[in-house]
Amino acid sequence: MSMSETLELVSANRSFGGWHKRYRHYSRALDCDMVFAVYLPPQAENERVPLLWWLSGLTCNDENFMQKAGAHRIAAELGVAIVCPDTSPRGTDLPGEHEHYDLGSGAGFYVNATQAPWKSNYRMYDYVIEELPSVVRQHFPVNGRESISGHSMGGHGALILALRHPGRFRSVSAFAPIVNPMNCPWGQKALTSYLGDDQSRWRQYDACELVANGASRQRLFIDQGEADQFLEEQLMPERLEAVCEAHDHPLTLRRQSGYDHSYFFIASFIEDHLRYHAEHLMKR
């Protein structure tokens, strides 16, 4: 089956010698059309390249990182492709889907929902770990070496996907991630709505719980702004720091003075993260 039969090109922009492209496709996991973005560095015109997955946060879609993070220049230099999925299903028009910024559209939380009305469409975990990677491998010149990163809710997604799939990703990093969703307002609202009241079902989507249960030994690399407006109520990196110390799990947690939760923060340190991932992705 050709690309034209399965992917619809939405836009294409030349960027630092490579291409930023957006595609629309039908997702079986989510039962709706989805748009994702891909940055292909110049090297992708002649060879297969490694891939960094970027997962975005609440209220975001595939466009935020690509337009605001300033990642293309370094990705072009390093020869790393970047794929940005959307953060939730779109166009499903479920009851209450658009009423809250932290639930429903823009807030899929990278889980597989089990509760009505969400369970029919909100299966972002399967979409990001299985379906979209299959699409990307089929249609783009990637070489099978993958890393993952994300911001806030997307940082949560990156951590849980890497911890639950040891060996899948060469490296994982996050900016201001939600590390303990079972015990913060954003996470409790989403997990209750998507998974129900049985908190035993929540643990598989909580980075602190996964580390405590020895799900993986993969090193975690995190940047957290000390002026982040969500630091104390929602993010609480000290909880992940404590559980990693208790279980001797490798963690690099950098606290950045004066930085908030915005893309100004991400743009300031994205080069460090891209070079960190490239170091792992280029190893044979």
C-alpha cells in the first residue's frame, strides 16, 4: 500500500536543510483521524536515521514543540529525526470532551481508558507505543534506534513508556514531568475519569510506582524549572528523586533557577537533551 493511500500530507516546510511535515491518518486505536508531525534531518535524504519521540503536555498538539522548541537546527546537525504525536484523540465529540483543559481533548495522559465514554477512543498509550511507530517505520527512513522525551504530561508519558518497555528506547528524558500522577490533582482527575476509582489500575501509569516496582533500570534525565508555577502542587520532582534514591535507580535531575513551565524553558535546554539522546542513538 502506498503512502498516498494511508497518509495525507497536511503541510511541508523546509527547515535547516531538512523537512518539517505534518500528516493526517486514520488511527484504529483511537477510531478517528489523527495528525502527527515529523522532522526529517538532511541526512534522511540519503540514509536511515535514528528517531526521537516527543510527547507534548496539556492543551498542546503536534505543533507546539516543532514551532517553539528550536529543535530543528540541532536535530539537523546530529542527523536525528523527531516525531510529535498529538496529545489526545480529535474529532470524536464525546460528552464533556471539550469542557476542561485538563481532561479530554488535549489531555489524553497517554493511557488506555477503560471507562465510558472515554474507552472507545482514548487509547493514547497503544497509539504512541504501537500504532504510530508502525506507521513511522513503514513510511519514513528511520533505522530502528529510538529515544523518547516530553514535557509535563508528555514527560509523564515518556517516563512511563520507557520504564514499561525496557530496551525499547536508547534513552529517555523529560522537562517538568508529572512524575506521580496518582498523588497530584491533574493526575487524579484524569486517572479517575479514564480508569475508574480502583487505584491499583493507576499504578502502571505512574513513574514513581514503576520505579518502586523495579519495572526498569533505565537512567532518567530530567530538567525542572525552579520557578515553575506547577512545581509544588502538580509536579513534585522530589518524590521521584526519593523513590529513585530508595531503589538505587539511576536519575539525573537538574533544577534550573528562574525557569518556568513554558516553552522558553524547553528552548533553553533542548540542545542538551538532543545531544544526550544523540549520544545514545549513535551507538552501534
